[in-house]
Amino acid sequence: MQISKITVGAWPLLLAPMDEITDPSFRHICKMYGADMMYTEFVSSDGLVREVAKTRQKLTIYDDERPIGIQLYGHLIDAMVESARLAASAAPDVIDINFGCPMKKIANRGAGSGMMREPEKMVEMTRQIVRAVPVPVTVKTRLGWDEESKNIVELAERLQDAGIAAITIHGRTRAQMYRGEADWSLIGAVKRNPRMRIPVIGNGDIKTPDDAQKAFDRYGIDGIMIGRAAIGHPWLFREIKHYLATGRRLPEMPVTERVALAKLHLQKSIEHKGERVGILEFRRHLSHYFKALDNFKETRLKLVTSNDVDEIHALLDYVHARWGEPPSPIAPDASLPAQ
């Protein structure tokens, strides 16, 4: 897949931008396990323009994360254009516009998927951002605002004509939030539209290697974006790539490796954010690493409430001793093609 001059590779798998999730520590882990392209947490245009320190911090990216995009959201065209210029100064590979977030505090203000009620403004905002920045601009959006306004086929054309380099489509309306099943048929319709020249990336309900294979085969999309399914399961990228390349499923990741991975994730989180904040933000991921372990409730509660590095390490060692296997080093799957 080619996004402007950026080559992403065959069967591209992208890590979705997720607020308070896709920080540098989590991105490091997902890249290690095969994510081809990643995005920052989504960034408030108002926060950037007002120079809010926490918002500006989200622009921090690292060379070993590339290719990487910074995603922006907002409902005011001038603020979005100015924030795009500010984001471009951080030298991302792309600027992505968030027209897909369904959260009430965002959509009800007319930002994120709230923009889908104003397609003319949506297109004009996109056009102005494309003109304002020196890097490719991409868009993430949904099928429409609700069941009666699924306008994505026409809208994708118009956004392409406004100058975007790729479009990612989540297969639900804003009204659905994350309920029900993602409808990939309209994502496929966008890809089959003979007027579409840019890459079409599908998003929604990709939880297993089989899901990914079906999405590529049935709908002909250029890439897949994975969001919530990667939380606590960042090795999903490796599992999918192995399956697409070989037709075989990898065995379930051993608890021992998950423990080592959790320790690495904690280390990276503290490196980037300091001990107090690093632990607090890491705990959002921690219990997810050990889903489906029997009789794990008490240990999980201790893990997600501890504020002490040594105590978390001791708890992880206990997880390894009770549920784990002999230790093995963490390493990316050597059988994967070079990135």
C-alpha cells in the first residue's frame, strides 16, 4: 500500500489512534509485534492552539515509530488548520483528521463523527488542511451519522477530491457507537467505486487472523486498522501477519512471555512519563494481558491498584510462578517480512 510517497507494505496492519491508549509505550510494543503504521492518541485542536502542555506532549514521536501519523479533532475550521500546522512541525509522516470518534463529549460538539452531520463543512475543513500542511493528509471516518444517513460512498469521493492521500472507514454509524457488528459491505463499496484512487483502509471488529483474512479477501481493501482488539493483545499484529503469510495460526502466547512483555511495557511507560503517571497509565493495559486465566480475579485487582513498581514486579513474578512456563526472551517474530 502506498500513502502518497509512504510505502507501508503488503497486507498493511495499522494501529488505530485511541485516546489515553496509543501513547509511546504502547506504540513501542505494537511496533515490536508488527504494526506497519501507527497513530498518536487523538489530539484536540483547541488544546494545541491554546498551548495546553498535556496536548502538546501528544505530538512527541520517535524515529523508530515511523511511519506514524498525528490525528487531530475539532469542530472549528480555523483552529483545525492552525493545529495542523503546529502538528506538522513535529514532522509526522501524515496528518490524520478524526471524523470518526463517537464519544458524546466530542461528537455532540460537532467534532469527530459529529462532522458527519455537516458534510459540506467536513469537506471544506479537509480541503483547507490539505492546502496548509506539507505532509500527506488522511481521514478516519464512519459510514454515516445514523442508519438513515449512510453517505460514505459519496463522501469518500468528495474527501478524495479535497486532496486526502488515504481514507480509513469504521464500519458503523455514529449512532451505533461500538454496538452491533461492523458493516464491511459499505467499506467494500467504497473500495469498488471506480472513481476511488487512494487507499481504502477498513476498521471494525478485526479480532482474529481469520477476521483479517476475510476482510482482505471479501472486500479488497488496501489495509486494516486495528483498535480495541490490540489492547492487552498487541501481539495480534504478529498473529495476523503470520497467518496471512503462511496460512497457519501461531500458538497462544505463553503466560511467561506475557509477563515479560508487561514488564517491558511498564518500563517504557515510566521512561516516557515518570514513575507516578507511567504506572497509572500503564495499569489501563495491565489486566488485559492476562485475560482468561483461571482464578485470577484477586491478583488482577492487586495489579490494577498498585502504585509501586517493586510491588507490580513482585505480582508479575507471582503470575509467572503460578500460571507461567519456563522463561523465554521477547523478540519480534523472525519469520515476519522486514518492515
